[in-house]
Amino acid sequence: MENATSARERAQPKKVHVIGCGAIAREILAICEANKLQHIELNCLPAIWHNTPEKIVPGLREAIGRARADGFERIFIAYADCGTGGLLDRLCEEEGVERIPGPHCYSFFAGNADFAARWDDDLTAFFLTDFLARQFEAFVIEPLGLDRHPELRDMYFGHYRKLVYLSQVEDPALQEKARHAAEYLGLDYEYRYTGYGDLNRALVEA
């Protein structure tokens, strides 16, 4: 008869090493806590790669190699395509791992089906998530040089008509930050509460 420790170990889910974008770390941890996903171990890559997608695939390849060297058999990629132009899917196929479905975090937070259904209406939308509402200056204003050259605003954002804030938590302070961002960019403001969208299901099923 197997001992109690062996039975308990067999009943527990196998550890999953999640390699994710630092821009969604807070949301991943919240989902893990809410769903009691103690079997997930999270490793986040730099959030600033949101602005430099050419760094994502090489960074993930290295992180996957380290995770395998540490003995992890199950690895899940907490990125959508995120501007890699299909290179992330190629990496996933080569490495035998899965990723969050969708083209980017705006889509999977909104729900990929809902995001696609709204595409015609959102063609001229600039999107924010909770992370980008918090980090608007560091991830939008400063990288584009708008703090030094505000006259560039219309060159970068002249083809947008509205700013859509896709919120993961209903936080009045973040809504105010997003509204201020819309005013700064000269765009109409639209608020949509999405929760964690498809990210929740992807992590639960990882």
C-alpha cells in the first residue's frame, strides 16, 4: 500500500513553470491566488519589452532553456504574439510549449472573440490596460520622447480617435489616470471593465 505522502504527491498537479511578460505579472499572481494555483511558478521577463518585441523571442528561448535545466517538464508562455510577427508561435512549436491565445494582451484581456468582434469600431483606438494606465509616462510618454518634444504627439497619435481603457480591476484612481492619458493625447475616452478575460482560463488550463 502506498504511503500517505506518495498519495498526496500524486493528487497534486505537476508544477508548471510560467514564463510571462512583466506587464501582466500582477494579474497572473491575482489569478493564481483566486484559483489556488499553487502549482504555478512564475518567472517574468522585463515589462519594457512591451515596447521592443524583437527581444521577446530570444529572451523566451533563453528562459525556456533555464527552466528545463532546472528540471521543469511543464512550461507555459504567458505572452500573446505581442508584435513578434509569428516568431513566438514558431518558437512554441520548436520547444513544444503553449502560449496564451491571441495577438496581444489587449485582446486576451478583452476576450479574443469579443476583441475581434469589435475590431471595426476599434480600428482607430489606442488601448490601455491597468499596467499601462499606471505606467503611462514610463511606457508611452518617455519612450516616444513626448516629454521632451510634445509637438510629436499629433504625428504619433493623429490617426487615433479614442483611447479605450480595458480595466482588469475597477479602480477609480486608475480610471482617472486613464482619463488624463486620453486628454494628454487629445483622444476621446472610453472605459471598459474586462476583468482578466481569457488570461484566467489560459492559466487555469495550463
